[in-house]
Amino acid sequence: MSLTAASLIPYNTFGLEQNAEQLVVLHDRQQLLEVWQAYSSMPLLVVGEGSNLLFTAPVSSLVIVNRLKGIKVTEVEDAWLLEIAGGENWHQLVCWTLVENMPGLENLALIPGTVGASPIQNIGAYGVELAQFCQQVESFDWRTGQVHQWTAAECEFGYRDSVFKHQAREHLILSVTLRLPKAWQPVLGYGPLAKLGGSATAQQVFEQVCATRQAKLPDPAVLGNAGSFFKNPKVVTAQAQALQLAWPQLPVFAAEPGVSKLAAGWLIDKAGLKGTRVGGAGVHTEQALVLVNHGGATAEDVLRLAGRVRERVEQLFGVRLEPEVRMIGAAGETNLDEALACLS
Ligand SMILES: Cc1cc2nc3c(=O)[nH]c(=O)nc-3n(C[C@H](O)[C@H](O)[C@H](O)COP(=O)(O)OP(=O)(O)OC[C@H]3O[C@@H](n4cnc5c(N)ncnc54)[C@H](O)[C@@H]3O)c2cc1C
């Protein structure tokens, strides 16, 4: 089993040039065991489609690109259970479930990336999150070589969060089992879905979600990006109310008791940052939450731009934005502060 150095351009939707010293594309579980037996002492970085990643430096960890494929369906009285291999593409899965008359995932259409990455940040859109359907996650523990099954409760799903960002960081997700209840109801609470009305079919919801996303979000194949660069910040409700007095248009959503969530894109827009550029990187002119690669951007451009956005928003609103994009430095996962400190 030999590994090769490789460019990471095909594996990050930002389209940033960066190299991996050791990379292997994983097609089956036997291959995983062989890689583990030979290289288990190396730190691991699992990559799906790189749609939530920013490589800030050449990567010296062992990069495993997950391309495990296959879907097993079990029908029970009130639901379909789908065990999906981690390397399947998420949007293709959503399309396939609709063709097979198994609705439920339509609000999550067009989210880029793999099924294996979907539990990591508990992907969500238009009022629906993966957590609502996730029954079980199967992972390979890189430290021990053991396969582990996680119930949904053990996954500790939260807003853009799960156990796989914390104590289970060194697990490679092999498969995800989703439970799609036969008793289906459309979820229409968000944005342009509301106008569809309660008799909407899953296909209609799917089409509306796709049309809205295509109108709002830049296509990474055309303009490199990793989706929302920052999370919607959570603040104590008293702070949200004070901000709303000063900025009556500020969108505020209830989160946990006593905690509110603010729209990060609105804050960035109001700070006048739409269209701001650093080198080849820019704040998208339509969707302020998305940082884009206008061509030839370097990781340094993106980091300096992200730092500038965070600083301006903090100066104006007293709210510190936290990146949603996962940053990977030479020695593994890093964060905006560490990555910026490495530049100066
Ligand atoms: C245009 C655009 C729109 C987006 N819209 C949304 C949205 O609406 N909602 C949303 O939630 N997200 C959104 N995202 C973010 C992204 O689509 C999700 O985070 C997605 O789940 C990432 O999948 P991936 O396969 O590309 O993961 P990668 O970017 O390759 O990896 C992301 C993280 O997961 C880890 N990882 C990946 N696969 C595995 C595995 N099998 N086992 C263990 N760890 C793994 C990686 O190490 C990394 O830390 C968007 C991104 C883009 C570019």
C-alpha cells in the first residue's frame, strides 16, 4: 500500500492551491484496514468533497478521501431505513430518495458534500437538520482500528455541531443510517417555502429549495467558495434586544432559553463589507456570508479577508463571528486566530 503526494485543488471547493504530502482515495473497507495497518501512527485528515474546508498550509497529515459507496434500504412499518456509505454524494442521495418515493430530505437539497460529512456539522437548511433523520452513525476509530456505532443521542447534535468535532475527531465516518418516516409533512416555515402552501408535494419543495439556493448562492464550480464562512452567532437575549433597539431590522431567532441567534450575513452586509476584496478573495457581492475566490486567491488572502470581516463586525456590533468553515493547517485542524498568527 503506497501513498502519493497530491494537489488538493480537486478536494476543496474554494479552489485553493495546496498540496498533501500523503493522500489516498478510499474505495472499500479492506483498503482502509490496509492503510490503517501501515500508517496508523500518522495523524489523519478525512476529506469528503472539501466543501467546508480551508487548507491554510500544505498538509502533512495522512489525507484519506472518502469514496465509499452503496445504499441499503430496509422498510419497516412506519419508515424507511437507509444505510448510506459515507462517500455517497449528499444531493444525489436527496434526488434518489425522491425518485424512490421516500420524502423527507427535500429541504436539504443542493447542500454540497458527502453523506459521511453530513453528521459532522449536522448539516441544515430551510428549517431542517440532519439530526431529525439520523438514526445511527458508523465510524472507524483511527486510534484503535475498531468500528464504532453511534446512536443519534450519542452523536450530540447541535447547531453546526456534533461529537465528531470534539471527542470523536479521530473517527472516519463509514456510513450513516437515516430514518425517513412514511408519515410525511412538508416543512415550509422558512423563506420562499411558505408561499407553497400546506398541500405542497416533496417534489415541489425540492424544486423551490433548488431554485432559491441557485439564485442566492454562488456555484463553487463557477466561483470557488465553501458556503457560509461564518456561523450565525449566538448571544444572550438581552444583548440581542439591545442590538435590535439600535438596529430594528436586525433578524433575531430564538435559540436555547435566554439565548438568541443573529444572522451573520446581515451583520456583515450592514458593516458595508459586501464586495470587499483582499488579493483574489472577496466577500460575495450578493450573499455577504460567503467568501469567494475570484481567481488566484491564496489561503492568506482568504484568512486576511476573514480577519477583516470579523474585526469590522466586532467593532460595529460587539459580536465576534466564529468561522463555520473548518481550517486545516500543516499539523491538522487550526482556527482563524492561529492561522492569522502564522502569517504575521
Ligand atoms: C455553496 C455551498 C453551500 C453550502 N450550504 C450549506 C448548507 O445549507 N447547510 C450546511 O449545513 N452546510 C452547507 N455547506 C457546507 C458543506 O456543504 C457541508 O459542511 C458538507 O457536509 C461538507 O461535506 P464535504 O464532504 O464536502 O466535507 P469536507 O469539506 O470534505 O469536510 C468537512 C469536515 O468533515 C470532515 N469529514 C469529511 N468527511 C468525513 C468522514 N467521512 N469522516 C470523518 N470526518 C469527515 C473533514 O475532516 C472536515 O473537518 C455549503 C457549502 C457550499 C460550498
